[in-house]
Amino acid sequence: MDIFLYVFAALFSVTNPLGTVPIFVGLTTEETNRERNQTAFLTSLNVVVILIISFFAGTYLLDFFGISLNALRIAGGMIIVTSGFALLTGSFSKHKGMKNKRVKKDLDKREKFSLTPLAIPMLAGPGSISLLISFNQEYQNWSEIAFVMLAVIAVGIATLLILRSSHYISKVLGASGINAISRIVGFIVISIGVEYISSAVISTLKTIYN
């Protein structure tokens, strides 16, 4: 159960579905409630599928490219930290490439955007993907893997509930409320990233000196 809570908390903080609420609202303004719910469901499903694939296929990618776990943790930690800073400074959308004029123009032409940009890179970005790959290295037996999968599914369900309620959340909290929550989450995300970097550096130094 501790594994489930840890993975869920870390993954939920990094994916940050609350930070996606304003963008989801903007992209689905002209959709009906049924279409919004369908988009929310497809987005959440895509996120779960991407994260599960990352968990199981990530190890093979590391072996193929000859990347060590510590190197992945440092790189992933740096990505997570930069995402956290983006949340703290209010530049989350720009950090994810949503302020690019070409991207905006392309989004206006899209009929469906549940996969891109909502699932990738807004929710299942490099930070969450690297996080799942590192979890695969940490949790090896079937009971631990089962808890990780349950946590991924729980994050998907939480994302679905938040996205389905996004227009209501946007009205209640407003831009300032969502921004405040995002900044708090940003601090947590930075802490997670720093923890991954420090643990990888310590592990690397122990390997060198032993």
C-alpha cells in the first residue's frame, strides 16, 4: 500500500492534471458536454496507456541505448525540476510548447486533441515517462508491479474526474485559484526532481568509491 501511495502522489504531482484545466477548457469551449466528456475519457485513457507502455518498455530502451538507471534519474530529475519551476513561475503552458504560434494555429485545425497535446506532452510528458521507467527498475516483483499499475490507473481516473469537471473547476477557482494550486504542486514537483537527482548522484559516487 505504501508503494501505491508513493507512486500515485509522485505521478499525480508530475502529470499535474489541474494545470491542464485552463487549456482543456480553452480547447473544448465549442464542444457539447457529451463531446467534452468523451475528450476527457480519451485523454485519460491515452495517458494510462502511455504510462503503462513506458513502465514495461522503458527498460528495453535503456538497454538498447546503453543508458544507466542513475543517468536516467538525473536526466528525468532535471526535466521534473524544470517542469516544477514552470509551474511556480506560471509558465507551464509555455514550457509545454502551448504558447508557440504554430502550435496554436495547428490546434485550431484539429478535430481531436485527446492524444496531442493533452495526453502528450501536457500530461504524459518526459518527466512522468522517465519516472515510470525508474519505477520499473525499483519495483521488480509482481506484487510491487501490481501496486504501480493500480497507481497509474488511479492517476488516470483522477485525471478523468478533473477534466470532466474542468469547466466547473475553472468557474469556481478562477485563473488565480488554479494558478495558486499549480504553484503549490510545482514546489512538490521540484522536490521530487531534486530527490531523484540527489539519490542518483549519491548512488554514482558510492559506485565510484567502492
